[in-house]
Amino acid sequence: MITNGFDMLKKARAEHYAVPAFNVNNLEWAKAILLACEEMQSPVIMQVTGGAAKYMGNFKVAHDLIKDMHDALGITVPVAIHLDHGNYQDVQDAVAAGFTSIMFDGSALPLDENVQKVKAIANFVHDDHLQLEGEIGTIGGEEDGVIADGEVASLGDTLRLAQAGVDSLAVGIGNIHGKYPSNWTGLKLDHLKAIAEMISDEMGIEMPLVLHGGSGIPDDQIQAAIQLGIAKVNVNTEGQLAFHQAIRDFVLSNKDLEGKNYDPRKFLQPGTDAIQAMCVDRITVFGSLNRA
């Protein structure tokens, strides 16, 4: 069931689990993610960056790939097709392509400009009944060519963006994109708690909060963050690493030289299986098993 994500995120926030948000990079990823979520009866947000959309052709190709795979596999769990880290043009293109959920990433902009653009985007996104995610405080590391050291936004700045018209909010709490370094000091859970309490006190709602850079954070820290208001956890690097390692093992064991294993449908199968297994594992950790 293709949905806009409103209900799945509100339910996750209220019941203290997180919806997995897995990035889609090609057909194999789309298939593996959908099969894992159907097996586990987990809602899912399938997200595409501007770079991934360009790789696949454009946002319309990416949308149709996910939608057609969803239909072909007879998927019954809720699925949102989400723009990840979109700029203003990406937002317009993704909406036109049929995406059901949108993230505008204005975190690198001056706060006033981020707020202004979120307000403008909220008007036309909500007219189409699409869910809108914003971001305050930069997420460390690199995502789709955007490099940031990571910034923990003040409570005042966070409230301004929360009030600008977003339905969910990605917060910088020490999380980073890519692999976590050995000297990483962990999530700033006290700051996350303060954000959730402030939004509840000032706006009277329990806004779903989003944890980007979910790959590599210790499971106990993720689960603690979920209890404090995280309702969506983004996972991309973990899938890339699993896919790469499985295919590397396949090649180094010379299995690619057996029979017709040079056939890409066979050559990529170990990587596809690894992504599916990774999704099953993350669903278990996030608590979204049987929440569809």
C-alpha cells in the first residue's frame, strides 16, 4: 500500500518504535527492501536522493521502479516513496514525479532562509497531501556530495523550524553520514530529550523526529533515541557495506567463475540477499516488526 507516511510516523512516535527509512539505489535494492518489509510486516519509507535519481534516470524512473516493484510483488505493508535530502528543485521534481513524502534539506542555509523555504514548500506539498520533513542542525559526514562536520542546533532555532510547517524533523544530535570514526562520542541524547519536550510544550504535539546517519550507531543508542521521540531512522551506508561485502566474498571465493555466475542476475544475488538480511535486522532493532 503506497501512502504518504503521515499515519505510519504518528503511530511510530506514539508507540515508541521507528519506521525504517531505507535508501533505494537500483532495482536490486528496491526488491530486497520490499521483500524484507513484507516478510517482517513492517511499514517502510523507501527514499531516494537526487544523486540516486540521476543514476537511475530521473525522479520519475525512481518512483515508477519502486511503485511497479511494489505492485509486482503484491506488497501489503504501508510504503512511502520519499525524497531524501532534496534541494528546492529536487522537491519540485519529486512532487511532479509522484513521490508521496518529501524532505527539504535547508540545514546548510542561514536559518531565516531555511525557515522561509520550508514555509513555501509546505504550502504546495500539503496541498497534495504529502508529508514534509525538514532538517535543523547539519548531520556530520557526507551525503550525496554534501559534506558537513555536524552541528547541534539550538533549541530556539529548532523550534522555529518545527513551527515552519514540517510534519517531521531531522535533528543533528551528534549523528553522521557514512562510517562512524573510532573517536565518535555517541548521540547527544540529553539534547534530543530537550528537543522533544520543547516541541511538546510549545506546540502541543509529539512531532515525529528523524535520525539521519543511522548506519553504525550502537543498537542501544538507537533504541534509547526511539524512546525519546525518534520515529524514523535512515539507513543507507549499512546497506552499501552489506552489498559490497557479499559480492566481494562471492568474487574472492571464485564463485563468480562457476557456471554462468557471470550473469548479472546471479552475480548480484548475494548482494541483494545481504541487503534483505540487513533490512530484517534493522527492522528488529527499530521495533517495527509486525507494526504494518
